[in-house]
Amino acid sequence: MKTLTLNGAHIHDIPSFYGEVNAVFMANESWQLAQSLDAFNDLLYGGFGALAGNEPATLVWLDAELSRKALGHEATRRYYLDKLAQPERFNSAHFQRQLEALENASGKTYFDILLEIVADHPNITLLMR
């Protein structure tokens, strides 16, 4: 089984999360993964990058607590506000609801969403350290 390691010490915000993902998963590709939850989800299905062979893999997330903080409430709030600032590109009502849930402490952080995405892929075993 392939093992891939994300270094949470390299993750300070959403762009640096994707920088780390690209360094780990896309090192041998001539292109980079976009900063998108959909793109991250697609990556975990396999077929390209480090998961090109579609084999099961273990994802080790070092310093996961640092990432949890970096991708927590404030980063998620900025993410939603950015989406709301582009109503021509994104569903404003959806992101407004997400922002309100976050502000009411009933919503998910970006980190929580990433964990849900990983959990939806039975070929990926996540170990947070």
C-alpha cells in the first residue's frame, strides 16, 4: 500500500494546504491541482498524480492539529466571504447559509470538510498524527 504524507507544519491557510497537496500528490505531474474542494475530491478518486494507479493508499497527516487550527473558523470564514464576493461565479445563497452556520457554531470548518472528503474515499486510510 502506498503511503503519502502531508506535513501540517507547512499548512498555514487554504492556499498553503493546496501547495502541500500539490507537493505530495502532484510532484511528478506537469500541472497542479486547483485550490478547490472538488479538485481535492477528484484527486482522491485516483487516476493521476501519486494515485495514478488507483491503488489503496494511506494518507498520514503530520501535525494535523496545526492544520485544524490553520483551516479553522477564520480561514473558513474568509473562504465563504470570498465566494460571496463573486455572486456571478458561485451560489450566494448556499455560501451565505454555510457562513451563517459557521458563525452560529453549527457549521463545518474547511478542515472538517476536508476530513469528510477523505472519509468518502474507502481507498484512502487517514492517519492523523
